[in-house]
Amino acid sequence: MSVSAPVKFTLKDYKSDLHNDWCPGCGDFGILTGIQMALANLGLDPDKVAVFSGIGCSGKTPHYIKAYGFHTLHGRVLPVATGGRLVNSGVTVIALGGDGDGYGIGAGYFVNTGRRNLDFTYLVHNNNVYGLTKGQASPTLSKGKKTKSMPEQAIQDGINPIAMAVAAGYTFIARAYALEPKYLAGIIARAIQHKGSAVVDVLQTCPTYNDLYTKEWYEGADLPEKKSRLYKLEEQGFDGKVKDPTDKQEIIAKKAAAVARSYEAEPIPIGVYYEIELPTYEDAVNQRIPALAEKPLVELDTFKRDVTPLLEAMR
Amino acid sequence: MQKNRLTWMIGGPQGSGINASAEVFAKACSRAGLRVYANIEYHSNIMGKHSFYRVRVDEEDVRSYREQTDILVALDHETLAGDGDHRRWGTHKGHLHEVSAGGGVIYDAEIGFDHSGARPGIQYFPVPFMEIIKKALEEVGKGEQARRYEVMKNVVALGSSLALCEFPLELVEEVILGQFKGKRSEVGQLNVRAARLAFDHVRESFDAKSFPYRLQPHREPKARLLAKGYEIMAIAKLKAGCHFQTYYPISPATDESVYLERQQRDYDLLVVQCEDEISSINMAVGAAHMGVRSATATSGPGFALMVEGIGFAAITEAPGPVIVMYQRGGPSTGLPTRQEQGDLQFVLHPAQGDFPHVVIAPGDLRECYQDVFSAFNWAEQFQLPVIVMPDKKLAAAYTTIDKLELKYDKIERGKTFTGSEWTPVEASGAGFAAGNGHAGGNGHKAGEAGGGVKEYLRYAFSEDGISPRSRPGTPGGRYWSTSDEHDPDGHITEGVGMRVAMMHKRMDKLPLIAKAIPEDQQFFLHGPADADLTIVGWGSTKGTILDAIKELEEQGKKINFLQCRLMRPFPAEKVETILKKAKKLALVEENYSGQLGALIREQTGVLIETRILKFDGRPFSQDELIAAFEKALTGTGVQEVVTNVG
């Protein structure tokens, strides 16, 4: 959503005083900071922000943010956030959850939420494992990989979240890295400002269970040249933004380019893969129910309805 | 000669337009000042399988069907003789055997039925359906297109039937024309023409005057309401101010949502078709938390997917949603288009753990309205999910009612946080939870939950256990909410004291609700206080039970009926008193195990040994219950009733 903001809030305005119980060094800290920085940068009033989460370590994120916080069910964060967003459009909605939550148990909602192009932001904490249940393979772990927490190698292949998001119809698709919170905050801020469904796949470390994709691995500490295994798309001149949303050829080309980049394994591209401005679900709803263009559904007086014409039709 | 009392039935393959025909007939009768009960039986199939629609017309209230049909219209052979001749496992015997002595059968002369050797004692009226359609089309120069207009057999059927019972065709024409408006009015005229030709054909070709049934409008016909349950549910949702409805298509619940979808523009209501029922329930929960009146509608298989979301709504004390759960034959896909009251125990125990929710089962259209309307109030006042459970029969059958009482129109939105009015209340639970040192399970400041806190706490303890809810976006009303056990802040806790206090906070809402709901909405003893037999039942069997009792009363039998409506919280003490006073009890349920009986035994200790049960997917007929009650007056035991008709 577009935001005009006098900057009057600072980082601490988004920090709750709840003790944090994530493992030391958890990538979630970086994502939490990224969200808080983005909110502060945009100057969003904490009373006008609602953060929804799924279940898992990442699910606890809203409790650490000073804003309306909804810690929902495993895999169901997108429906809950969608319902919330649709009825109370005066509130900025951020949904987040783990990779198991979003790409496994909640995969159906991931796809269908993309179809809707609702104006909200979805962050996926992608660390390749189910942390809170002690390190089983998540849907993003590739076949044959085995973290120290797993008894056997992954028997099925990992999915490609970026390609899936492209196919599903998200209109802002990005990837960032949890341990670069400043860059992440910039991406999240853009996602929030984007008018439409924005998804950010955040690569994240799990120091407790994932000994494959560690901070050192991402930093390339094991490589001879000690070069990061991440690169920023824009630094290679990649621009995923569709300039003319009515140009079908451009859309196909940009989608194809995004998908092609998403299959690059090493180094991994981060940044914005795809972006397009299209009418949102809310736009369509407002056409059907013009009163919603004026104010959020929650503020409409629906208590004085005259049902006489409906009863008359039954005579 | 029997005047203004008959059962008319039309049967044919699905897709042949029998619904339209029956509904026009029902509406015309209702407009004529008569009372109607009309029910459809159909397969889970789009085209071809047998379906039939039965319209019972009377001068007095009718709330159920009778087994005998006075006029049967057959669009195909199967309607008369069943499918035993061409299916390995025949599913029905046809309806010829249901026709009353002296009754009539109108059939399409093309279906290859020869009535010369058929059942004696009834009259047969072969009508050349296609010829009549062709004739109607010829008048507008479309004679060669007759096959394209085959569906007009339904109006031919209607016109023919009306000729037999001397019903004024004008009333039917008016209804037909009302259904084809604007661009389609030409088609409407064509239909009227075909109906008129059929009417004339029957009058000219047969001795219709000798047919012993008459339908005549009252001198001053009163336009009553002729409605289906799903329509009333939808209207109640609108009147209750429902902002938001979610759904996933499923029989027989979809009709309600599609009806609401059609009203979206006029009534500022947002209806969302979801990707599945898990999404439906969770969107509705999210919307309720965000401050609107939200609702969904589903049937058994969809409800099976929703259960996790119901527990979620309960533990987070969401002010809703209201869930209308239309029962159908189970388990699994079961009998998707057929009747059953088989989900009571499931709906009472949908999710893991102990949590509060309200379950209420309306028995007729008026109760559908009241219960759905009230449900929204209860959801917000007590901050929990409320489930209203009708069934396929209630959803899909047409019943005439004089008017819809809209008197249950007081909106109660419960305690809300508006900023300035917030005064925390110290309750014993809070002191206990905060003071014992276990509360801060994950290390946040214990003691916050106690008195004197000036900040808003979404799950603050209070004397009645209800914490004011804040609409997200409200300045100073920020809160957290979690499906985990939580403290007054809404943060996760595993502290034992807080767990116990929060369980009490939530569960103690049930007795509060029991006190708030009017007694006659909880249960109702119909008929004399003193009776030889007390029938115990719930939901849509209400009308059938009352119709059966009425007839037995005329024979001097004293029977009353305890209708249970509020299933949770269950009015155990009062129900127990009634049960213990009864001379003899008989349970009536459309399920295999007697699920209300199980609830009553659990709640009151009373075992009802005489059980009249039906689980063949068809509702009880009035005749079946009359026979069953007669048996129950003298004997004890389980009677499994199986439909002999249809």
C-alpha cells in the first residue's frame, strides 16, 4: 500500500518488551529487525499495523513487534491475514511464516493468495528446516541433502518458491537474506509500499539444526576466494519491473527472466525478481461494493438493512 | 371431492426442469392463499438421474410430506416404475405405487408406458408433451426447434395438472412471467403459451371434471411467504449486519452463500469464495478479529476441514464467526444431496482440547431466522464461534409461513475498547495467575496482569470473564493474540497458574451464555404438559413430529414434544426435569445412533430406550412418524424406519 508518512516513529516504537526466546544467532532476529526497520523507515503508526504469523519459531515474531499481532495456525496465516486485510483496509497487513508453513502445509494458500493480488505483504522465513520440531527437512531442502538434525537424506526434492510465486500471480516477488537486515528492510519497505500481493522469500540460517546453509556458507567462508554465495540482482543490472502492465510480451519476458534467475544455485540472486502494478482484489471489490472505496468494511453501518424486497420476492 | 388438500409430485431425469415446475406450482398455490410444503429429492448428478419434487398443499399449516401422491406427473418411465429393470442395484421403485386410490397419473405419451395393464383404481392421463411444445412454438414460427425447447415439458406438466384440479391458470401464468423478465420475457410468454395449450388439451381430451381433487384459491388470497431455509438464513445474516461471508462450494450449503453473493452490491456485504473450507473458516476468524461480523456456511465434509479454525477462534476469543453447518448424509462424502441429522456429536466436539462454543439447531424457518440473528450477538458478546446447524431438508424444502418475525432485531456487539472508557478490573483469577510466579512463562514481567494496570490488555481478566475487544487500528488498543495458551497481553505462556486461570476465563463463558439465552430458544415443550408419550427430537424433524402429533391428537392420543434447540451449553437441569416427569419417552432422530439421545444421557443421565431412527438419507414422512408413535405408545425399543416411497 502506498504510504505518506511524517517520520515520527523510531525503531524502538516497534519493539515489544517481551523476552525473546529464539536460539542465539537465529536468523529470525535479522528478519525481526528488518521488519522493524522497514516500519520505522516508512513511519507507519504501530496502531495501524497488523502482523500475522503462522506456527513455528517464526510464528513468534509478532509478539516481539509493537503492533497488532496475530499468531495464528500452522499453514493458515494467509487466510487469516486475508480476512483481516479485506475487512479493515485502514490497517497495513504483514503476514509471515516459515518455509514449512508457507510452502508445505500452507502451499494451497500460497498459490491462491497469489491469484487474488490482495494488497499486503507476505514474508517467508526460509531456513530449509522445521526448527521448532527439531530440524526435519522443509519443502525447500533439496533432494539428497542432510542436515545434522536429519536421520536420513531428504528423499524428495525442494520446491522453487520464486518460480511458484511467479506462477501463482504475486505482483511483487523478492528474495533477501536475514543476516543483511538493512538490505532486507529496504526490500520489505518496497514490498509494503507495493500495491498488490508482495512476497519476500527470506533466506535464513538456523544455527541449531541447519549445518549446511550456515552464516559461513552464505558468506562463502569455505570458498577459496571467500566470496559471498549471494549476489544482488540490481548490481548485475537486472530489472524485474514490468514497465507497461498492458504489454503481454513484456510480462512474459519478465516472468521468464525471474524464473530463470530463480534456478541459479550458486551464487544465489537476492533482490526484486519481478514487479508489476495490476488492479488488486480490493480494486475489484470496490467496483462491486462502491461504499468500500470510501471506507473500510468494518466501518460501514450494516445494521439498518431493509430486507423487505427480499421478502417480497418470496410471495 | 377433496378441496384444497392434495399432494402433487413431478418426477423426471435431472436437468429436465422439474424444480422450476414444482416451484412455480408451489408459489402459485401459496399466492392463492393455500399452505405449501414442498421438498425435493435428487441425486448428486447434473443430468439424467432420477429426481422428484413433491408439493403438499393444504388449507392448514403443513410442515412435512405425506407418502401418498394424488397427482403424479411422470416425465420419464423411471418415475413410474423405478430403476430396478436397468440397474444392477435398483435404487428406487418408482412412484406409481404411491398414488392414492382415485388419484391421477399424468405422463408423457412418448415414454413408452402402457397403462392398460397398470395399477387399477387410479386415472391415467397420457399427454403428448412434445406435440404441445411444438404447437406453442409453431405459433411464433419456431415449430422446427421443438427439441431445443424440450425443457418446456415442465410447463406442459404444470398446465396439465392444473386442468385436473381446476386451479386458475392465470395465477400460474403470473408466476411464470415473473420469472422471465426483461430480455427473457419472450421465453416467458412461450412457457405460458405451452402451459395454456396443455391445460386446454387435458380439459378437452379427458373427463377432468370427474377428477376428485380441487384446488381453489381463497376469495381473498393472502400473500404469505414461501421460503426455503437457506434463504431465511441468508436474510437473517443480512439483518444481523453480517459484513463478511466466506464459503467453499458444497451441497447443500452453497445456495446460502450464492444467495448472499447476489445481494452484495445492494447490501454492502462482502462474500469471498475461498480455495477450501480451511481458508473459509480462517478468513472468517481473521475478519472477526478485525472487527466485523463475519460468517461462513458449510456442510459436513467442509466442517471436517474447518475444525482447527474453530478451536483457533475459541482460544483467541474471536468475536465469531457464525458458522451455518448444513447437515447431509455422512460419513465422508456420504449422501451429498440427502437428509441426515448425523453431525450433532461432531459439531459438539469439533476440535482438540476443551473450549467454549455455542451450538444451536433451529427446527423451522422462524427459528432459522432467530437463531442466526442471535448467533451474531452471542459471538460478539461472548467472543466465541457460534454454530447454527440446519440440514438439507430445512435448507431446501419450501414452507409457507404467514410472515417472518423480525422482532429479534436488537444488535448487541458486546464489550468493546474505545480508548477512554478502559478501566481494568481486578478479578481473583488475575491475582492468582499473576501472583503465583508461574505466569511469566517466557520471561515477561509477571504482575502485569494484576490490578492497577492502565494499559489495554486484550485478555484482561474481568468479573464476567469477558474482556473488552479492540478493533485493530484503534489508537491505544494494540494487542497480541495467539493460538497458544496466553496471558492477558496475548503473549504465549506455559505457566500453570495462567493456564488454569485462562481455561476458567474461557470456559466460564458457557454458564453465562446459558443465562443470557431465552429459555424458549433453548428448548420448548410443545403440546400438553401431561401426555402419555413425550417425543424428544431436534432440528428439522420438528414439523414432521408436530404434524404427526396433530393427527394422533385428533384420534384422542395425548402426545407432547420436547424440542431441544440449544445443544451447547445444554440446558441439562431443565431438560432433565421434563424428561423425568414424562410418562414415556421416545427419541426421534434422523441418524443411526441417536446422537441427541447420547447428549441427553451425557448431560442428564436419562437413557431414552425407545428410539425412532432413520438414516436412509430421506426425511421422515408424517405417516412414518404416526405409525412409529403408535408403536411407541405401547412398546419399547429401537425402531429403524426405512423409506418405502421415493
